[in-house]
Amino acid sequence: MSIFDKLQDIDIRIIYLLAMISVFYPLISPMGLPIKIGAQSTKWYNYLNTIPDGSVVLFSPNFGASSLSELLPMTVATLHHLWSKNVKVVVVAFWADGPIMFRTAKGLAVPESYGKVYGKDYIELGFVPNGETGMNNLGKDVLGTCSVDYVNNRPTRDYDIMKNIKVATDFNLVISIESGTPGFDGWARQWETVYKVKFIVGCVGVSIGGMQPYVNSGQIQALMPGLSPSAEYELLIKKPGLGIASTDAITMSHYLVIAFVIIGNVAYFLSKLGGKKDG
Amino acid sequence: MSSLLKRIEIPIFLTIVCCLLQVVPYYFYWKPLDDFATREAQWMNLIVATATFIGLISLVQVHGANVQKRSKGWYFSVVTLVCAVSFAIIGLPLPEYGLGSLSYWYLFLYNNGQVALSQAQFSLLAFFMTSGVYRAFRARNLESGLVLGAGILTVCYNAPAIVATYPFFADIRGLLNDIPNLALNRAVTIGAALGAIILAVRTLLGIERGYLRGGGD
Amino acid sequence: MVDTITLIGIYIAVFLTLGLFTILYKENVWFRIAEAIYLGLAVGYGIAFDLKYLRDQWNSPWSKEPMLMVGFALAILVGILWYARFNRSVFYLYRWPLAITVGTGIGMALKTVIFSQFLDQIRPQINLNLWLPNNPWQSLWNILVFLMVPSVLLYFWFTGSGHEWAPMKVVDKFARYTMMLGFGYMFGNAVLGRYSLFIGRAQFLLGITPNPPEAQPAFWVIAAVMLITLIGWDLYKRQKS
């Protein structure tokens, strides 16, 4: 077995160990690797900056514990941004875990620290089952679909914030942080097409590709794709958090992936070349 | 009577009526019909929420049988059953009895159990992906070379330090995103739309019955 | 300083995280325990939200009018038919709620899919500017998108002998190159996604803010115990054989 053949057959546990080191090492001793603010995070930031005062935003955390690490930084940063503005925020989830995910994020971006009052400036309406049908129902009848709030179990209509919110057109923007279905396609079909309500989407890395046609056609106004842009967004709003803390580990783990691709391919070609020579 | 109720035409009829009820008022608006469609959709949400115990019952069937037969590793089935049933009970929406999704013990189990396990489970894919990349990502021909090239350039872009040092990766990633990725996914989106329409028409005509299969008849 | 129950919770979370990670070494009892707990919790957690939704809906609006109360009762009765799937003799009843759900779902999507997924995608495709005298590169990119979209559609459209036709072979090849580039791009993003999840777990294990700092000592202790038992068990089995 030549050295090139050996290089193509590294023990899988060594690969796993190196993958662990590539993440743990930069987290234990941060390297302060550079970071550049990209176009997507800037677009998201600018879009949220231009929301007029008094707007009503529907914030929808449509993800579960499995993608919490990837989506929490952008959720927290977006909430910081929203709380810092004079807008009203209504939180509704179409994923069962959504209400808990929001509460986790709310613990890190506390609305009360921005002077926001529950029931007046923001409200949690909990979970609506049945995905896209639930989105449709919410659009047609907000108070009927979410009859009581999630926190106090009080009738939704009793809250100040809900006085003028009855149907989808009462919202100026939907922010959907999501990791799958129901998600952007449901918003596009049930809200954007029917009521012309604008929406922006924060998503996991694996979903980026599928969103692009909707971004290009202008159906999705802005896209926050994954952890790296979340870190950039944290810089933009000057609230460094878990995203920034992750950037060194992202870079190092990606270096490792690149290194393995190079090792595998170089060894493959050299062993093929060696084989030809021997032949 | 029972043979009449068993007729496949009943669920097909229900499907057609429910489907048309949602579609017709959108194109031919008539307020009473639209209101009725809205109420039907809300009503259907209740039906879907009622299905919540299906998973738990299936789990009890499979793992209960394991325990009963003392199959290999039956004690793990006991653990599964205890966790499922206790989590379901703790989550019952009875805040007056200290239960429900906002109760201390529900959040305790959720944050320390569900969050830890879900994240750990999916993060395992990072390891499998790395070893998969190393073993299978080979430029054996032009097509695999294209996958590899596009993949590795995107990986370079996604590493914050790489793109900060070599900004041209952002331009390359922009091209990949805006040309082949957009084209591929636009074609898929259009194809999926056509597929959805065809599937709906087939279902409305009663030709598509795949979803009604099972049960042995 | 956290209270004892919170500390126990942190130790449980660390144990379960590492328990699942031990599968990277090999199948073992720690992994099986964590897996069994995961399965149980994953099945149990959603029930809380569905039942809460039912309770909230009953409180308002469904209990407010007699007709609505009947409707609610009917929904629950139809919903109970879901469970007919567990009995072969009444399995056919399970198809009724399924039919209502599928029918409503299809109707819901069908009414707007033609706009949101078809026309809204065809429109920018038709409006692509193929000749920009001041920006020849952009012209080229637009021409590529203009050609790539129909070629990928045609690739999936024709099956069997359709691909034997000579012009289709060229289209096929072009479509395959497009798809390979697209798949590569999506794969690159998937790498970021998966590592993001692992980084999140690693941040928890190391107790990096806002995660509880108590997780770090728990991590070292439990990791050591698991490693020693796994390697020890392996050595013991090797010695025995």
C-alpha cells in the first residue's frame, strides 16, 4: 500500500477527532480571526432599519431544538434590533417548539430592558398547528386562530396591542426564522400572494439554495442564511453574541473540510498516476 | 351499513368537497362561502390537533411489545416508554395543577433533554459529512469536478476568515448563487408547482388515491 | 451559583449530549440510553402544544355559541377517527379525517400555487435582460440563467426515449452541469449548517456565555467517565477473546 493509498484511507475516528479539535480549540482559546460584513446581513440590517415607526411585525420562530444553535444567534440579534425600534411585535409559531424557542431568545434579548411592555408592545400567541392551513387561518382571522395568549392564557382581544390587529393586512412585515416546512413557501402562498404582506426569512444553511428563486423574484425581501451572516449582523447592530463567538470555530472547521478534500483528491490523483507508471 | 361506510367514494368525496371549498371562494368571492371556508379550515385544525396521540400510541405498541416479549434490549424500551409517557403527562395543558408547556418540569425536560439530544443528534451530521467529503468528494470526471469545485468554493466563502482575507470568494459565491443555483431551484420550483397542480387535479378526479391506502382493503 | 436541580439538569444535558456523541467511537450502552431517552422525549413533547391549542380554542371562540359547540364536538369526534388506524376492522374510518385534512391542504395550496410558485417565477425568467451593452458580463450571466432553467425543466420532463433525441442529449448535458454546480453550492452551505449545530453543542459543553458555566466541569467529568468505560470495556473484551 503506497503512501497515497494510505492517505485515502485515514481511520474514520482520526477524522472525527480532528473535527472535534477544529471546533473545540478555537472555542477554548479564541484566535480573533478576521470577519467581513457581507451583502446578505447588510441587506437584512438595512431592511429592518427602514421599518417605519408604529409598524406591526409578525415574528414567527418556526424551528425546533435541532436547529437552535444555528438560528438562535440571528433570532436574538433580530429581536435586539426590533426592540430598539418603535414597532409592535406579535409572535406566532407554526412549529410546536416555536414558543419555547422564542422564550429562549427572549431570555437573551429582554424586551423589558428596552422599555417594552408585554401586551402593549409585544405579545406571544403561541403555536398554531397544521402548518400552511394554520397560516391561512391566521391571515383570515387572527383573534379566532389565536384566541388566548401563550403567557397568561388571557383572551387575545383584551390586550392593547391586538386592538387593531384582525387580519393579515394589519401586519406590515412577517419575519420568519425557520428550518423547514411550514416556512417560506407557506408564507408566499398564504400571505404574500393573497395579502401582499412582505416577508423576510432567516434560515438554516441547507435551505439557502431553495430560497434563492423567491429572493430573486422579490417575494422574499431579505434573507439571513445561517450562522456566518448572523455573526456579521451581530456586528452591525453592535450586539456581539453567540454568532461572533462561533466565527473562529466556523473558519477552523471549514479549513479542515477543505484540507480533507485536498488530501483526498491529491492522494487519489497521485495514486492513479503511480498506478499508470507502474502499469 | 358497514359495507356502505367502507366505500372508498366517501373519503374521495370528502377530499373533493374540502378542496373545492378552499379554492372556489378565492376565485369567485362570495362572503358566506368564504366565511364558511375559513370556519372549515379552523375546524380542520382541531381535527389535526386531535391526532396528537398517534405517535405515542404507535410507540407504546412497538416498545410495549418489546417489553412484553423481553426482546433484546427491552430495558431501553422501558426507558423510552417512561420518557414519552411522563413528558406527555407533564405537558398536559393544566396549569392549575402545575402542568403544561410553561411548567417548570416541562421546561426542565425540554431544555436539558430535548434540546441537548436534538442538537447532538443533528450535529453528528457534521462528522459524517466531513468523513463523507474526504472519502467520496473526488474529481473523477467533469461532473463530479463541478460538484466538488462549487462545493469547496462555497465552503471557502462560508468561512468568515477566508472571505475576509480573500474577498473574491464572495464574488464567486455570488455567481454560484445567482446562476446555477438560481436556475436549478427555479426549475425545481416551477416543476414542483406543476406537479402540485397535476396532483391536485388527479386527486379531485379521484384518480390519485395513494394517501387512502393501508388497512388491507 | 445555581441550585441543585438546575445543576442536575446541566449534568443530564451534558450526559445526553456526550452519550449521543459516543456513537462516533462505536455502538455502546451510553449511546443506547441517550437514544432511548431521545425517542421517548421526541414523541412526548408535542402533545403539550396540540392539547393546549385545543383547550384554548374551546375557551374561545368555540364555546361561545351553541352551533360552534356542536362544531367543536364534531371535530373531536372526527378527530377520534384518526385512532381507527390501530384497528383493522374499522381502519376505513381513519380515511375520513385524513381525507378532510388532505382535501383542505390541497385546496389551500392549489388556490395560490399557480401565482406564488409558477407565475412569480416565470415572470422574472421572461424579464431577464439578455443584452446589456454596458455590462457584458451581466448579459452573459442572464443568458446562462435563461438557458439553464428550461434545460433543467426539460431534463426532468422527458423520460425514457425522449432523452435519445440528439438535441435533447445536448440539453441533458447542459442541465446536468447546471445541477452539479447547484448541488455543489447547496452542499457547501450544508457543511456550514451542520457545523453550526456542532459548534452550538460545543459552546454548551464548554459553558460559553450564555450557556451555564457549570456545564464545563460536568463535560470533563462525564467525558472522562465515558471514555474510560468505553476503552476499558473494549480492552476487557479483547483480553477475554
